[in-house]
Amino acid sequence: MARIAELVTYPVKGCAGTPLRSADLTRAGLAHDRTFMVVDEEGVFRSQRRDPRMARIRPEAAEGGARLVLNAPGVEPLDLKTDPEGPRTGVLLHKRPFTGLDQGDGAAEWLSEVLGARSRLVRVPPDHDRRVSGLTPGTSGYADSTALMVLSLSSLDLLNERICAAGGAALPMNRFRPNIVVSGWADPHTEDRVRTARAGTAELGYAKVCIRCAVTTVDQETGEKTGPEPLRTLAGYRRADGGGVSFGAKFSVVRPGALAVGDPFEATAWDAPEQGLGERLAAVLG
């Protein structure tokens, strides 16, 4: 039986994940996931694509999100009382305009020191109304698109087999920054075929393939770019017809609920993988 092997939330977009044993799942994803975002002086979001050192910042949401603790090597932790009401500022996420609630000069100074560039921290406002597209439309906070990224252990196993066969080193799951890791599927990339699923007391709907970017080349422990993997190997068997390489699947939340590690992850509807990925996978496995 497929089960939830890992749950991970990312309170600050682009920073390290926080493993969870259990979590509430809201319409916008796991509680506190991408609720906060680091922006530059122009309000443009910061990402590991350009600021890989963000991986070294380890956030922890506490007291139901009323406090945010930020840790990074070489500096004193920041224990921040978050501000859920203001002041409002315009921000840009993948060139799309949104609103953020600025979290003050203390957070800005701490982040600017750690990242070596002037930065500020913003929070999703209570009236944040974002619609994201896909086979199952949904909403999210400051995630790149949909509420959840789901990846199976068997998919990572196949990728690492191919990387190691070419003389490389196996990669950990955190390179791919999933929210839900699924165990128990014998076939790799089974998540590509799931269209609806029950997990814990929640229901999920498939939205789209997950197209990977250069963040997957950043070592999530050191905050350093490490070279062409995994993108080089993925390009050999995971090219999507629409461009880029796919690894994992994005889901929207159909019904909020509660999740815990060990809960069954039950697919309730299936379909063929999108964008030729089924044929490419069959060729590799054959």
C-alpha cells in the first residue's frame, strides 16, 4: 500500500524545508507552506536560482505562525513575532504582481546580512486570492504554482540508478523540495498517473507535471551549486513536450484535512501521463 513517507513544509519560500510528523492541509497547502517570502529592494522574490545561500536558512513556524524562527550558520537566530496585518507592499512572483505584508526592519537586516544583499521579508495577507491553473485548478500562497508537490521514493530510486550508472553520486530527496513523499509504489513516476487521491482526511487533485529548474543543482545543506546533476540525467528520459524536464507532480487541494507520516496515500482515479512522459519512461524501463 502506498503511504506518506515524508511531509515537508517550507515556511519561507526558497529556504530550507521543515520535516513534519503530521500537519493540517489547507486549500493553499500544508499549514504555513510558503506563507513568507524574501524579496529584493524592488519587491522581486528571491530564489535559490540566483541566491543559493537561501538553502542554509532554516525557518520554523511556531505558535500557529505567530512566531517565525530563522536559523543560519554563523549568525544568531532570529526569533520574530510575525505581523499579520501590515504594512502592505507590492511584490513580484514570476513577474506576476501580488501583495505582501512587510515583516519589519529586524527581519530585513538579518536576511540582508545572511544573503549579502538588501532583502526584506513579506507575509501572505489574509485576503490573498490567488488562482493557479492545471487539470485541477486551485490556490496557493507564495509557491511557484500549485499547493503541493508530490514525489515518490521509486522515482528517486530510478533517477539515482541512472546517475550512479554514469559515474555520479546519488542525490537526496531534499534536492527536489517535495511536500509529500510517497512510499510503496513499485513503478517509478506513478505520481504522473494519479488524477485524484485521498491522503489522511484530505482529497487531492492532479494539476500538472512539475518542470524542474536549476534549484535541483543546489546542495540543500551547503547552499552551493554542485554541477549539472540531476538535470543532465533527467534530460535523457524526462523531457516534457512543452519544454524542460519533469520530476514529480503538482496537486491542488480538493478537500482540506489532516495528514500524518504513515497515512495511506490512496489513488482514486488514474490516467495516462501527460506530455509523452509515459512513452519515454517505458523506453527507459524496457
